[in-house]
Amino acid sequence: MASVAQIPGAAIRPKLSRDDWAMRGLMVAIGLYLIITLALPLYAMMSKSIEIYAFQPANVEFQVDEGQGWGPTINALTRGEELGVLTRDDLVTTSDGRIQATRFFPDFSFLSETRYRIRNTEPTDGGFMIRGLQVTHDDWVEYSSGDFRRVTLRPGLSTGLGNYLAYFSNPALFSSIFNSLTIALISTVVTVTLAFGFAYALTRSQMRFKGAFKTIAMVPILVPSLLPGIALIYLFGKQSLVLKVLEWMLGEEAVAGLWQGLINGTYGPTEIYGPIGIVIASVFFTFPHALLIIMTALAIADARLYEAAVALRAPRPRIFWTVTLPGARYGLISAAFVVFNLVITDFGAPKVIGGQFNVLAVDIYKQVIGQQNFQMGAVVSVVLLIPALIAFTVDRMVQRKQVALLSARAVPYEPKPNRPFDRLMLAYCSLVGVFILGILAVCQYAAVIKFWPYDLSFSLNNYNFDVMDGGGWAAYGNSIRLGLYTAVFGTGLVFLGAYLTEKGRGFTYGRTGFQFLAMMPMAIPGMVLGLAYIFFFNNPANPLNGIYATMAILVVCTVTHFYTVSHLTAVTALKQMDPEFEAVSQSLKQPFYRTFGRVTVPVCTPAILDISIYLFVNAMTTVSAVVFLYSPDTALASVAVLNMDDAGDVAPAAAMGMMIFYTNATVRILHSLVTRGLLTRTQAWRMR
């Protein structure tokens, strides 16, 4: 009898151990977490976008009794159009829409003896209500004049693409797409160009103070995106620092004429409120993201290519165009798409300094907070999701090609001293550094001035947040709590999920599905995720409704929003570990959790600390993901900046923004010190 191994086509499946089942169970559990906190809310939001609330007056009928019996039946739609008080274009509304029944009777008087009755021929299509109670049958309901004045028609619910048609037929809303794309493209070109020059200086020159300039370039990561908008208002607004300096230098009359010419467009469009301000603010907060990617691309250059070019006596410009740029092209493309994605989904900068210039992210906020039109907010969210998904997909494709360019024989490039070039690069980096530090300096100056521009004496009154709108010092404390909870819970969840994905055996489809879920959050804008949480978690039928308007939902939303980058960091660290660790552990019959705790975690400690600080900093600075979810008891510092700016308390808003910066900077320093100590104690083996 032939053995199984001798049978053609027979497959031998290894027996699953207890560890395998446990690891798969944990992976499924974390996958369910991502489905509940990401996939299901997005589905709820997309479902909401096709919900159409519209009045159905054609299904509503009236009769009037003026003492001579009930008169003829009156159709509400026909009567409304005859009177000119109702058109078919007015029928689309929100779920809270109301039409007073008395609108159809111009001579109505609640003091008269006239009686009215009303019925809805299709009760499922909205109908009418009185004193908050909806009538759900199709029988006639009789009212006195005094009661009839309280009767309102309610909209009915249907599904379709009507909301999308209404959106694209509204020029004001539709123009936001063009505005967002324009701002994102301009900001991307400017940011990538500046970041490439900065990265080129750090990697291709021997200029001094490289470490200091790299640290300065990372500063924008530590502040919310609203802060550069506030600084630009102080710098170039109608009562700006620049204006005061020019008045001091040139005189008030000369500056007044020059300023009026600038505002009127005589010397070009220079109004800071609008696209110019948004672009400058966007360049500020996206600069470090582009810089990190481009520096990585330039750092892996092969020195042999440059040696060959020099040996062939190629001039420096030719080497730059034929060697440097082609080698960094994938990094540049990746940086461009990352910046594009960040700008088009940003809410903070356009909200503070955008003025009347509408963009998609702010439109979502206006529809939800300003007009309570959640269906249209969902439509704008879906529209915003499309370019974000396209940018993310292209970025992932580019990154795969970039990895394929690595060569095991590559020789690291070491720049040679060149005094004129080094000085030029030093001057360039100094200009960029002044721009970054200048934004922070202006915000700090605004935070300690008593009343700009009339009382320039120094004061700490702007830090008395308890007398300002926004939540006071409690909001700052809540942000620290959110950062700590996010760092602890998020780091544990992300690293465990990455470990199960990278070190698990078999379960190919399950691991692939988990990897897909882990990559999804990067493509979802914060405003979209926050709005999706309203639709999903605020549903009374949802068993998780209890966490709505609590700190828990803020933690869950923040962890989910920033899951992808943390996951990629963990996976990168785990890939550096030899799979033999797990093989030896299994041969010694050690459970996987013991290997995980005694080997994996200590080896990956630097990556774990990086993930924790990344989550903490982003929890402190995020606005878009949480602006729809906080409650009076869970107000956050970043949202307080927004609320104080809306209330006209710009200086206190700058002060709160600087508190966020100082907190993040302090945590970064502590993280650096702790990391250095832990590396000395637990990573000594790396030095052998």
C-alpha cells in the first residue's frame, strides 16, 4: 500500500499546535477590532450618504370646516404650488426638516372657530407630527385652530443618488473640489521642492550644524496644523507685525497706500486669508513628512555611480540630473503623494486662515456643525475619500518599486568637503530654519502680549484658559490623558498585531486580510473617520453606543486613525529578526508568549518606543479626527485652539497651541533620554 507521501498530488498539512491556534485567535480578534472601528463606520457613513430625506406633500391632504361641514379635499403639494409657498426644489431637506401646516392656509388664525383635519395617504413617507409625536396611520385626524398651528409635515426617507446630484449641481459646494485639488497640487510642488533642497544639503554636503537643522525641520510635527495659520494672521493680517514694521520704517501714509494697493490687487493677489495663507501653512506642517522620505531616498545612493561619473569627467549639473535625481525619483514621487494626501485632507489650516475659500475638509465641518446636514456631510466625505485613496494607492505602488532598487553591493555615498557649496547649503537651510522657527516665535510672542496691537506689554493672561471658550485647562489635561492612553493601548495593540502577522505560520488568507485592514487607516482622512464614528457609534441600536461622547471613543478613533504608520514601523523592526528565534522556541516547546515577552519585545524596544511617541504626539495635535467626537467633559487642547480662534480669542488660541508644542517637545526629550538608557542596558548586543 502506497504511503501518503508516494501518492501524486498529495499535500501534507502540518498539525496546528496550541500556539498556532492562539496566535490565529488573537489575529482574528485584532482584525475584528479594525473591522468594528474602521470598516463598519465607513459603511455606515456611505449608507448615510445615499439616504434622502424629502417632504412628500403630494401624499398629504387637508379638509377645512368653517361651520358648514367639511369642504373639498386639498392636496398639500397642489395648494403649496398654487400659493407660491412651496416648490419642488424646496422639498429635499434633512432628517430634522419641518413644514408648518399653516403655510398652506394664508388666512389661518388660531383664534378662529375653524376646524381642520389632515391625513397622510402614505404613512411610511414622512407624514406629519404634532407636539413631537408622529402620526403613522392614514386616517383623518381632526384639530382645532389652536392645535392645528402646531402641526408640521415631516420628511420621508428613501435611498438614491439624489444627495450626490444635489452636491454636484451646487456651484458653491462643487467648487470646493477644484479648490482642494489646486491647493494640494501647489502645496505639493512647493513642499517637495523645498524639502528636496533641505535633504540634499543634509546628505550631499559637509555643512555645519546638520543635527541642529534636522531637529528644527522636525518641529512642525509637534504642533497642530492650526498653529501656522494663527502665526500667519499675526504676520500678514490687517493688523500684522509686518505692517507695523513697515509703518515704523516708511511712515503710516506710505504704508497705507501700499497696503491698499496690495489688498485691491494692484500689486498682485496678496490677501493672506485664502489660498496663499493655506498654501504657506500647508508647506509648514507637511515639510518634515516630505523631508524624511526624501532623505531616506537620497541616503541609499550608491557611491559607485558617482565615482564612475567623476571618472568620466561629468560636470556637477550633469551628475545631478543623470545620477542624483533618477536615484531619488521614487522617493520624490512618494513624498509628493504623501504631501498631497496630507494637504487635501487637512482641516486645521483652511479653517483658521482659509477665509471664504472653501475646501472639502471645511465643507464637511460646515455641513455637520453649521447646518446639521449629516447626509450632505457624508456626501462630501465620500468625495474627499476618492483623491485620498488614489494618492495612497499610487504611493504604495511607488514604495514597492523603490524597495526593488536596493542592491546588496551598494556602497554608501560620503560627500566630500566643498566650501562654496557647503556655505550655500548652510545659507539655504538657515532660511528654511528661520521660516520654521519664525512661525513658532510669532505664536509665542502673540501668546504673551496683553492685547495686540494696542497694548504690547507682556502678560500671562492669555494662559488663563478657564475664562476662555474651549474647555480651559481641563482640555489640556484631557489631551495629555488621550496621549497617554493612546500610546499605551495603541502601542500594545499595534505591535501585537504586527507580530502575529509577521511571525505567524500558515493562515495565508487571514494574514493577507489582516494586512489589508492594517493599511486602510492611512487612506482615510480624519474628518471622514470622525464623521463615520458619529453615524456608527451614535446609533442607539449599536451595543457600543455607550462609549460615544467618552474618552474611550477618542482613544479608539485616534489609535485607528494612526494605526498604519505604527504597524509599518513594527513590521519593519520584526523583519530584522531572524525567524530562527521562533523555530528554536518551538523546538524547545516554549509557548509563543514567552518568546514574545523575553526575546521579541526586548529586541524591538527601540521600535516600540518610537511607536508610542508617535501615537502620543499625534494624539496631542490631531484635530480633524476628534472634532466631531468630543463632549464638554472630554474637550481637547487641539480642539480648544479651534474653538478659541472661532470665538475671536486668537492670542489664547496661540497660547494653547504653544502648550501643545512644549508638551510634545518635552515628551520627545524624555523619550530620547529613556531610549538612550534602554539601548545601553538592553541593546548592547548590537555593538558587538
